[in-house]
Amino acid sequence: MALINTIREKSGWAVGAIIIGLLLFMLGGDFLYGRSSIFGKNDTSVGEVAGEKVEYADFENTLEQAKQAFIQQQQRQPDDQALAYIREQAWNQTLYRIAFQKEFDKLGLKVSDEELTDMVQGVNVHPSIRQAFTDPKTGQFDVLKVKEYLRNLDKMDPQAQAAFANFEANLRPERLGSKYSNLLKMSTYVTSAEAKRYNEAQAAQVNMRYLFVPYFTVSDSSVKVSNEQLQAYIDKNKARYKVEDGRSVEYVSIPVTASVEDSTTIRKNVDELATRFASAPVDSSFVQLNSDAPTRPAFLSPADMPEKLRAQLPLQVGKVYGPYAENGTYSLYKVTSEKAGAQPAARASHILIKADGTTPEADAAAKAKATEVLNKAKAGANFADLARQYGTDGTTATGGDLGWFQQGRMVPEFEKAVFGATAAGLLPNLVKTSFGYHIVKITAPKTSQTYQVATVQKSIQPTDATRDAAYNKAQQLKGEATDLASFRAAVAKDKSLQKVEAKGLGRGDQAVNNLQGARRLVRWAYGADNEAPNAKIGDVSPVIEVGDQYVIAVLTGEREKGTADVASVKPEVTALVRNELKAEQIISKLNAAKGSTLEQLAQAYGSSAQVKTADNVVLGQGQIPGLGAEPVAVGKAFGLKPGQKSKAFAGEQGVLVVEAVSATPAPATADVKAAKQQLTAQRTARADELIYNAIKQQANVKDNRTKFF
């Protein structure tokens, strides 16, 4: 069984290797939710791939296999997050099985029985088999051990037999996928002309001057953008605005949080536990029986203790400390033993002065500054205040406090100074490390003392009465809200409620903004909730429990797969169209300006026009130093003769007029082999993604899993 686990771990569940490479997209979903709702539905398909329906029963079978593989590998039941991943793995395998198999069949790709045998016990053994049967001492693979294992397989337990059968069954689709992928990857070709152009683009440089008028110099309020203009822009750029199905909602969440009364009740129970904990004969058993998060008693140095327990140092063996309330939990700590630890711990604060550069002069300046600060600390200045004023690292906010730390966690020079100190206080000399100069204050000298601590924790949970009160409040809101208008009015009336908007929820989403595990809310928005099916825009959801919250939502928008509508991308597209309109205004004004030089044009335009110089601009990078990505401007500069100016044109960040000063052409390159290899590697690296996207697009995948999960 251990061997089977090794094979499975090395193979990534076998199917994962090539399938995961090809199937790059991941969708969301809850594996089990809504399972009981499938009966009675007319359509039992969970989707459609390449014209072939995916029936619920078939998909559930794939799902169950993936789930069992997870359980065998992880030795635990999957939680909600893992279940969502498992469902996606099963869906991806389904897409692979249908969409890719059709492509395999078109090309006549097959994997023979002889190939499969070869992958398990032949010459070209699968990497997972090779790793599982390789001697870790010698590094040698022994195929005889594989054959011996297979001969004894029928004597193993059924679980081991099933696991190997599943591994072997997935070898064929994996090899098919590898063949198909390699077939296309091997067709990647870069011509000598392409490689030559690539080399030239990386080496050619131009020195240029440019006039630049940023878009932001024209007020947004002076440019009106109509919905018609936005729609025209989307129509012109449809490829950029392809979208999947989406839903938009407005919602309110009512948290179920422990009240003061709840906390008081739990505190009384914890106080009783503390009394019993002090006299408990077996501390580990007491922890297992009474802690919400039981852990074994452990020896802790001051560096590893909770802060509230550390504040009680030195600790007394046999004493119970607490309860301490922190992060919604009451904690009790019982010290059961003490001993000297292997590594001492200490606490210190520091002020780091870094050198501004690597020259000897920069180092001397940093040392002088650090000496000045050290002298102020020696004179009695507050160390924390000095750290906030002069420190140059992340500890300035805490007054230079580094907290407790064990030996071995800091750089050697710093540790030598800290752990060499015998008492608390300011170290008299600077400490130099690779980071700079440190002024160091020992706040707790080194100690090797450790304490064995048993911990009991009790969560401060809301009582049933508190939960009922929150639910009743949610139901009251639900009763007042019958549509979007009444929902907004009811929320506005209650100042304790805050309305939140979520746009573009996908069919498979697990979360809604920061609401984790909100799968039922998503399913309701898509009209697939059992209690309130077929939701329409303006409908109010039932009260939905999401973790420790009750949620009421209103469906405010629907987006179908295809091209985005104006409303869903309005802010983004408005900014782009507004810049286009600004560019027209700026270009018109520049064209009307009189002058033959860039300076004259800038003066005629106004103070918002800037004239700058950019040297050593590389064609292949498309960047102008100090301005950023402006590929059109760079291209125009390379197309001009020295002293020649372009017409005004729209760039990424504003309108430009460019003028070439001088050009340095790329040196002639006879050998383009390296460029060919680089370009081929770049294109091959993208092949899996491009292959999958192309096949997925042709397969016209329809995902209806929301009806069931």
C-alpha cells in the first residue's frame, strides 16, 4: 500500500501530468451542495462538450473516483475547499475525455497495448514507476522489482489493487495527450528571417526627442462620453471584451457574533476549567477532553511563547496562567515542567542605519550617522523615539523592537553582540552587519530556560439565543424587502446594516467578495436554488447562511456569455474612450500651433506640453526611459531620419510628437542560432495553453453544473 501511495504521489494522481498541463483553467463549485436536487429535473445533463451531453450520472462517477483518489492519497476526507478542487479536476477530466479524444480520433492517434506494457515494465518506463522502483541508495532502477510486484498484485488488498488499476487506466489518456501535445509542439518553427529581425530589434537603438502632452492635463469633466461611443468602442474591440456568464447582486450580511453575555458565560466555564486544570492528574488527557484545539504539551522558549504568557516570566511549574482572551478565544496555560533548552533566546531592539550606496564614502557616512544616534541614546534619549526617527527598516513602527528570538535566527555579527551581553541595556558600541550599522538595546538578556506548557483553548462562540436573534433580524429584513427598491429602503433605515455590491459572479464561484463558502448564494443568482428557483432581476433571495453570517441579496444584473455589455465594463471603457477624445482635442490644437521645432510647438500649445530627450531607446523593448511603455512612439522614431519629426499622434499616456536625433543600427549577425532557440522556446512554452484554448473554443463548452452543485 505504501508503494501505491508513492506512485500516486509521484504521478500527481497520474492523470494530472499531461491533463493539468492542457487543462489550465479552473472553475469554482461545491462538490456536494445541491446533490439531492437532481431528481425530478427534466434535464439531467451537467453540461455539453463538442455537442456531446455530459450526463449527471457519468459526471458523478468521475467525481467519486477523484474523491476516492484524494482520500487514499491524503488519508482524510476532503474539506469544502478540497471538494471544490476535486469537482474541477473531474470536470477537467471530462472535458479532456470528450474534446481532446475527438481530436485524437481525427488524427488517428492511438496507444497500443504494447506501449502500455512498455510504460510499466519495458524500456520506456513511466517516470512514476521509475521513481517508485529506484533504489534510493544506488539510484538504480530495477525493472525486475516491477515485474515481481505485478506478479504479487492479486495477493494484495483490494484497495491497493484498485489504486494500481486506476493508475494503469490513466496511462493511455496521458500518453495520448503527450503525443498530441508533442505533435503540435514539434511543429514550432522560427525562420532565419524572424530570428534576424528579433536580433536587430534587440540591438538597434535610437536617440530621440519628443513633445509630450499627458491626457490628464485635459479635465475629465470637459469630455463627455456617450453610451453610443462606448458601444462603438466595444464593437471595434470585441476580442478584448469576451466574457462568460455573470450575475450581479446587492446584499447585506448580518454577522452572528458572540455577545457580551455569551462571552461572560463562556468565561465562567473557563474559570471552572482553570480550577480543575490545576489539579488534573494527567494534563495531556485533560487537554484532549476539554480544549477546542487540543495539542500535546510542548517545551517552549520565551521566543516561542504566546505574548501574554511570556509577560509572566519567570513561570512557576504547576501553576495555571490565564484565562487570556485573544482573537475570540480564551486560553489557559499550565506549566508542567522546566529545563534548559538547546538554544538560548533573548529580546532586543535596534536602530539600523543603512549606507546610501556601496562606496567607502557611503559606508563612512552611515557609520558617522549611527555614531551620532548612539551618542544620543547614551545621553538618555528615548530609544523607541530614536528608532522611529532614524531607523531604516520595518521595525521603526514598533520603536525598533525585534521581540524575542532564538540563537540562529539572526545574522552572526548581530547574534554575537546580543547573546554575548550579560545584562539588559544599551550596548556601548555599534554592531556592523551586511545590512548596515546597528545601535542595539538588550531588553531581556539571553536565557536557555524552557517550560513545558499544556494549553486549553475555548472559542468564544455565540449561543443559540444570539444566533436566533441574528436570524430573526435577517428574516425581518427579508419580510420588508420584496424588490430592489424596498430592499434598499429597508437597509437605509437600519444604520447597523451595510449594503455591498458584487458584480460579474461566475457560475462556478465559491466566494462573493469576502464571503467565503457562498456557493448557495451564487446558485440562487443563477436560478438554481431549491428554495427559490428561477431568480429574476429584482428578486430578493431567501435568508442564506454563509459561515457565521446570514445573507439577504437582490439580483441586480445578468450577463450572458459573449461580448460584454456597456454597463459591465463602463468604467474601464469610459477611461479609454475619454482618452481617445482628449487625444483628438490635443492633436487638433497641436496641428494648429505654429512652429518648426518641438520647443516652438510646445510654447504655442501651452505649459502642459513637455519637450524631453530619450537616449539609447531599444526598438524591441518599446519603452521610453522616464515615460514608460510607448511602443508606437518608439516605432515611429525608428522610422524617421535624423532631424525629421512625426505628426502628433495618440500614445498610451498622452499625445506625442517624436523627432529622431541619431540612430545606431544593429550590427550584422551571421549566426542566428541562439535567437532561433530562444524564440522557439518561448513559443513552445505557450503551446499547452494555446492548444487547450483552441480546442475548448471549438468544443463550445456549456457548463450547467450550477443546477446541481
